[in-house]
Amino acid sequence: MSNQLKSDFNKVMKISKISEDEILVKKNYLNKFIDSGFPNRKQEDWKFLDISQIIKKNIGNLNFFNDYSKSNKIDTSVFVDGLEHNKIVFINGRIEKIDFNYEDQNKIEISDENKKEISFDYKNSLIDLNSAFTNRVFKIFIKKGYSLKKPLIIYHSTDNKIKTTNINLRLDFELSENSCLKLIDFFTNKTAKNFINIFYNFNLGKDAILKNYKIDKYKNDNLKYSFNNIEQDNNSISETFILSAGSDYLKNEINCNLNGEYSSAFINGVFSLKENQQHEIKTTINHLVENTKSYQLIKSVLGKNSKSAYQGKIFVNSKAQKTDGYQLSKAILLDETSEFNAKPELEIYADDVKCSHGSASGSLNEDSIFYLMSRGLNYQQSKELLINGFLLDVVEKITDPEIKNLIKNIIGLKE
């Protein structure tokens, strides 16, 4: 694989408009990835879903060359109706459109970050791969005191130009003091058997608010990995919601550092898997100072031969007294072949804390189904009603009413 990586890397660099110094930086990340390779089950964080083996089985020979010099046609039919929003459009990993027309242009800055070396202290070979092959990195800077008037939807699309290809993309976000961003990641991948590797870095200033909603709803044969790194200052709030349903394989990983007092992080997620899908959510919440809070709720509904995993870690530094951390995962297994894995972790070095975690899994309650059938519903309607109530509990945690209704409609949940 190393020879192909180097060959594809050289082809990408030949058509990239970057300096020799930038190429050397990227080559360093390439060599780091070659040394480590794709993660596998020998590594603790990947013991449930081995991405190395999944790529070999589902894709085979992966192509790392992607011609970012060629533009792609935007398919406007994938745009979300009924919600006024700003847009960033990725097609085949290339940014084709950045549109903040609803906003005060003096309050948002968009800059090209290509010439800045990535500084991120986290051992992750997929981030090394991302850093080596990412085409362009943009930074979205929201100025002090500004709340975006409309949500930003980032569209992630692929078309029939690519197949069995590795796509890498990255965005950096900086939210200044007392600013607010509502961000929706919307996946509409139409082509099959690509490996899509996404890295976002968020810096939240004092009193800043980030609301990030990740929607992978529509069935596709792609494999995806998404990593969010979130740094939070005093009294900042991050809210992340994940709908994990459409792709053959998807792992969402979130690393959140609560660096400022009274900062809070909320992560809620839904797995809704039909057949032969493998999805995972991995979270690490680092409580690093006093008076911080985190809340995590993950629920799974798993069909035939599907598999989900949730790894959630709450870390409490010795300085982080008065930490409040909560974590819960639950799963409904709809078939004897479905599988749910949970690995909750607490690592606490402070005395005055309130932390808890729990996990449970099982099948639908037949007594509840019988009760609903006695009230006039058939068996399938009874199952759907119970599943609806089970998932609705998570979606109700979304704090933005407009986006909550959008996600309910996408999932098909009813009050």
C-alpha cells in the first residue's frame, strides 16, 4: 500500500497549487500514516469496528488520488427545503460553494489556512491521512458578539466521477466571545464504496455557543470517519446531535476539552440501522477545570446483521472539582443477529464530583407490543410506535425548535 500512497500523493501534489514547504509538511504526515497504517482491532479504540478490515472487505484497493483541480456541478435538488440557511457545498471532497448571504458580511471572516501547519496533539493515523491529502483548508471566524441569523448547512456529496476513492476534507471554526453558530452536516452521497475522512476543529471563546447536528440518513455504500475536536473557554456551550443511519460504515468521534469554568458539552446520538451496517460513536469529554458539565445520551435501534458501538469516556482532571458528568447508552436489538457494544469509562482524579454512566440493551418488550395490539394496532404498528418513543427521547434533547422539527421529519418521528 505504501507505494500506491506515495504514487498517488505525488500525483496530487503535481496538480496542487501549494509551495514546496507545504508539500514537505504534507509529506511528513504521509510518512506518519504509512508508518501507522489504517487503525485495526489491535488498538483499543478500534476493537469493535476494525476500519482496516472493513475497507479491505467493502472496497478492496482504495485509490488515494483525487483530482481536486476539476470543478463539479452542484445538484441543487439535494438542498434542504423549508429552512432558510447558509451553505458550504463539498462535492467529491472539493469545496464548490461558500454562501453566507443571510449574514452580516462584516461579522464573518473566511480565510485560507493551507499555509499553516496543523497543530493537534492527538495520535490518530486517519488525521495524518487527512492532513496529507486534504485539498484546501478554510477557517470560518465568527466575530465577537455575533450570532448567525440562519443555520449553516454543510453539504457532503459525491457523484459518479469517483469510486473506491479516499476523500479527505477539513474545516476550522473559531467562535469569538459571545458568538453563536448552528451547523448542520448533511450527507447526500450518491456513489458507492468511497472512504470519506472528515476533520473539524472548533475553538469556542468565552460565552460562545456551538450547535452541531450531523445527519447521515440516506442509504449509501460509502464508509465514513468524522472527527470533531472542540476546545471550550469559560461559560461556553457545545451541543452535538448525531443521526447515524445511512452509510454502510460510519464512525463519529468527538474529543471535547472543557478548558474554561462553567463550560458545558452535550452529546446526543441515534443509531437507526437496517441491515448489514456498522456504525460507532466514540466520545471523550475532558473536564480540565472546576465547575464544568457534560451530558451524553446515545440510543440504538439495530436491524438484521447490523452492529453499533458506543465508546464514551469522561475524564476529570485533579483540578476539576465540582464536575457534573452523565453518560447513558441504550439499544434495542430487532434481530438475534444484531449486535450492540458499549464501553463506558470514567477516569476521575478529583474528589468533589458527580459522575455516572450506564448502558443497557435488549429486544422490544413483547408485553408492551401485546398491550398496544389489544388497543387496535397491528404487530408492525405496535413495534413502530415503541421504537418511535424510544428514539424521540433523544431528539427532544435538541434545543433549537426549528432544527428539531426538521430532524423529526427526516427520521419520520411523530409526537
